[in-house]
Amino acid sequence: MKAITVTDRDAGTAGMRLTEEPEPTAAENDVVVRVRASGFTPGELMWPATWTDRAGRDRTPSIPGHELAGVVSALGYGTTGLTVGQRVFGLADWSRNGSLAEYVAVEARNLAPLPADIDFVTGASLPISGLTAWQGLFEHGRLEAGRSVLVHGAAGGVGSVVTQLAREAGAHVIGTGRPADRTAALDFGAHDFVALGEDDLGTVGQVDLVFDVIGGKIGDRSTDLVRPGGTLVSIAEQPARQPEGGRAVFFVVEVDRGQLTEIARRVRNGRLRTNVAVVRPLAEAADAFNPTRRVAGKTVITVGDPTTERTTPS
């Protein structure tokens, strides 16, 4: 199969190659998925799990990319709940080969059915953004209706989903971002917008929940914006200090089939829009990974023609 592989952690995106690799086989409770679209996180090449397995052993050449949408092509022993030919989406394990390939082996529990009226590109853009937003708001942030939420990067891949889910939950949403992101953030549902670098964050006042995807000075300044009893939720880094009278939480997203299903249901009924900024073919994945090409929104890599796959009904 064709796949994007990396072998040198010091080479960055220059070390990414389109190569021929053996097709994976399905271990116990695995499925093999014929990948039709893949999403990735720009910082993956910095993750230890990209280069070593759970025991710390070198596993290069490794295949990055962990978000995926595609069609089940094989079942491992003992696998239940999915069938060959079924459309699925979800996350590949961090410490196994990923989805920038024609096929990927995934634990069945990491996947959810992808409804037939959601295309593969949209499906591949949802797992990390959707699960991160859901878990940050409702599990770690304990969001309730009537609360106020400050969403950093509100026009980005994660922030746009956070904004939409928070507004749907009945929160007052204040988005932040670059000045050029104002229109997009408001379009995704933010009630107000603060342009980082131009406006003073202090004008926001105190809020019940800060959702931080940036970290650094912005994350540190945001700690003072959390009112007593409130929460700072970060996916960027462990907060340096706790808000006065509140709490700070850093978390790494986990796969949850039920949450994936809820996210897909909201996409189907028009309550949630994914934020896909760029779509590139597999051969151009290395260029798309290049940090100088960052865009506001998700970059999705297509594998083959994602519109022509024969599937069984979901």
C-alpha cells in the first residue's frame, strides 16, 4: 500500500516520504480500514508515540495521522459491532501506525459508524476536534446553560467546534483569535470576539470557563479571567497555576464511540459544522504538514477518490 512514512525525528517534514509499505493485518479486536480521508495534528512529529511503541522501542518507519474516515475491509478475531463494508470514522491509536495510508489497523472500539449522508472528508475532520471540544466542555469544564465561556482560537479546527457546542448548550460565548478571524468566529456562533494582539483580554471580565488551545502567555493571562468556582481547560499545556477559587485542567483527548455518534448526529441535523480549510491528496501530505502552511481550520488528506467507494449501509 501507499503510505506517508517518517524515519528521522530531527528531519521534520523534510523527512516525510510517500512509500510502499505492507498492508496491515487485523489483530484481535481490530479492524482494518480502507482509508478514504485522514486528518492530522501538526505537532505529531514532536510526539514520542510517533517514534516509539508503548514499551519505548523504536518503531520507525512510522506512519503519522490519526483521524480517519473510510470503509472496514477486514475484521480481527473476536471483533464485534462492525462489519466488512461498513463506513466508519474515528481515531487510530497514538502509538501505532496512523491513517496517512491506504489501509490502517485500528481497535474496533476506536471507531463509530459514519452515516451515509456525511462524506469522508467531513468524517475525517471530526474525531479530534469533536471529541476534544465535547470532553473539554462537558466532562472537564462541566458546562451548564447560562454560563460564560471564553474560547481561544474560536475560528480554528477545535475552537470552532467548541464555540458551536457551547452556544448550543446555552452558554454565552466569547471567541478570540487573530483580527482576521472575527467574522468566522462570529459565524460559528460566538456572541462576542476579542482580537488577540489588538484588544485587551482584561476587557472580557471574568468568565465561568476558559477553553485554551494556545497556551503560553495567553494561557497564563487567561487564568486571571476565571471567576471563583470556574475552570480553565487547556489542551495546549499544563497550566502553570490554578485560578483563584477555581481550577485548571489539562487533558489529552480519549476515544469514545458514544460521543463520536453524538457529534455525527449533530452534523447530520445541521447543528454542527466542521471547519475544513484545506483538502490535499496523499502525495501532498508532507507539504500540508509543513508548519509554515498553518491555516485556520482543519487540513484533510484524501486517499484515492473518497467519492467512489462501495459500502454497505451504515
